[in-house]
Amino acid sequence: MALNISSNIVASEKGRELVQHGSALFPIACYAEDLSSYSVAWHWHEEFEYVLCTKGPLHVDVNKTRLTLQTGQGVFINSGVLHAVEQAPEGTALLHSGVFHPRLVGGMDTIFWQKLIRPMTQPDAPPFFLLDALVPWQKQVLDCLHESWKAVSDEPFDYENRVRYYLSLALRLLSTQCVGGRTKVSQQEQIASERMKQMLRFVEEHYAEELTVQLIAGSVALSESACLRSFRQMLGITPIQYVKQYRVEKAAELAKAAGARRCIPLKVSGPFHTKLMHPAGDALAKRFASEHFGEMETPVLFNCLGHEKADSDSIPALLEKQVQSSVYMEDTLRRLGELGVTDILEVGPGKALSGFVKKTLGADVHCTAVETAEELEAFLTSWKEAQA
């Protein structure tokens, strides 16, 4: 079977994932994933799932709990449990995961189901098991899951039986812990979980339409305040934040389908340089109406134009446009080249713009990046001495 390529999450009307993992005869699929270019959205399925962190940290959200996995740790997620996975802000995260149906270990009419599966699927069973190699029994589980993943990946002779053997061992250890220390899940929590699954599915079906908290709440006959509270308690975000996240994921899928090699979500504090900033532009225009702007003494290339302003352009109008329009960085840099600029200074964290300058203008233009006031002062002193 080897490894599978992660596919889009397709869900039923209640938010249950409909993608078949593996085949009917051998219902397991294993994945090797790099979370730097995407995240796994909230979803649920009947299958068990395990996530092994091969390079951390990474975040795994299970119902109301956020787990941060470090390299070598893992988590086993129970059947029917809402969960999501994303990279932690600290760096690139890599993982191995496996999704398998309980019947791979044994059908409902077998002793394997009675001893290994049934304890895991009781209403009061834990939704997840955090696994750390420092705990002996958890290390045994991790070893079994790693071996099952490797068998699916490499497909040695008789690997199907190996996979079943290792998963059975893992479930034996987990089910023992499940029986020994159950966490009671109330009926109210079960109802809340089912409602959340339905609301997520409603968003997935109507994400291209205008959505409000009222519409999302109405899909399960909740009040708006109860809907907001449910999202905050279970997902840690608002309904509209989830809508935006889902739309970004769908946009990335469409971009990849159109030929994009990679889509990387950017963590920004606002939708700058987009039409979503139109209200901010209006506020600036209102504020500038009472201010006087003199004539410019130093030439400025406006990013919203890609060149200098024309005589007919007003500075207030351009500042208003700057907030909500695209940035024409390449046009701006090429205009600097036309003006004979040979040295460019980048002020701020990182060297992203310096790299862009080299790609756009070539080696003839020298670009220096500084991050601190001391670095800026030292550069200016050195540059002035060189010009003297």
C-alpha cells in the first residue's frame, strides 16, 4: 500500500470525514506530512488515528484540549473525536500519522473486538492518549505505532499481518489504561460535540456564501451566544474565525489545483493591502480631510502605484489607497533601477526583501539589511564615509 498523499477532507452532513483510508480489505492509510505549508482542519471519523511527531513542536487539538507534541512524542485519537493539527509557531513540523478502522484488528463478532476495541469505544472512554517515550507503557505503544507505520511504508513480505499484530499490541496497552482510569464524558458534552460537528459541516457546505454567527447557530437551533460559547470552549476560536480559516484552506486547494507548487499561510495581525481594509481607508480619508499637506520635497515611490505620484495624485488619496490596494513591489524595484539606484537599505527583521531585490535587479544593485538602531547607525556612518 505504501504511503498516501494527504487529500482534502470530504465530510458528511454531520461533519464526518468520508474519505476512505486504505481499502475495504485492508482499512489503514499512513501519511508523512510537512505542516509548513498547510494545517489539518477540524474533522472527525470513525477510524482510530495516531500522530507521531518526527520533528516538533506541533499542535494537536482534540475537542477542548490543545496538545503540543515535541519530537518523539505522539497521540492516539479515539474514534469519533473532533481533532485538528497545525504547526507550532516556533518552526517547521514533520509528522507520521496512521488512520485505521477498528475492524482491521477484528470484526464485531470476534474476541479481538470484545477485548481490544470495545473498551476503547465506550461513551466514557478517553478521547485521546498522549504518548511519551519516558513512560514505559507509552513507549511500548509508540514503538508499536512506529513499526506499523514503517510496515505500511516499506511493504515487506506479509506486512499486512505485521501491521495488524503491532496495532493489536498497541490497542491492548491502550485498552488496559482505558479500563483502569476512565474519564467520564457527560451526556451534555456528547450533545455539544455532536452539535459542533454539524456546525462545522454547515460551514463547509456554505463557505462560499455570506455567513454570520446567526446562520451558523441556526443550523443546529442554538442562540448566537450559545454558538459563540460552544466554539470558544471546544475550538478556542469564534465561528467567523473558523469560516476564515476554512476559506483560506479552500483557496490554497484551488491554487494547488491550478498549478501552485506551495501555499504557505501567513500569520498576520490584519488583512493589510486588501479590500477588507476598506473601512480603515475610509477612516483615514476622514482624518486627512482636516489636515493640510504641503508639496513633497523628496521623491517617494508609492507601493500602491509602483512609481512616483503624478501631479494629479494627492498624497491623502494615495495613503488611503495604500492601506487597501495591492503592493506593486516588483514595479517599484524596477523603477528604482531605472532611476539609477545602486544601493538599497532594508530596515526590519529578516532579509526577505533583500532577496527579492537580488532576484529582481540582479547583482548590480547592492542591498543591505539591518534590524536594530545600532546596525542602522553603523551602516549610515560607513556609507557616508565611503561616499566622501
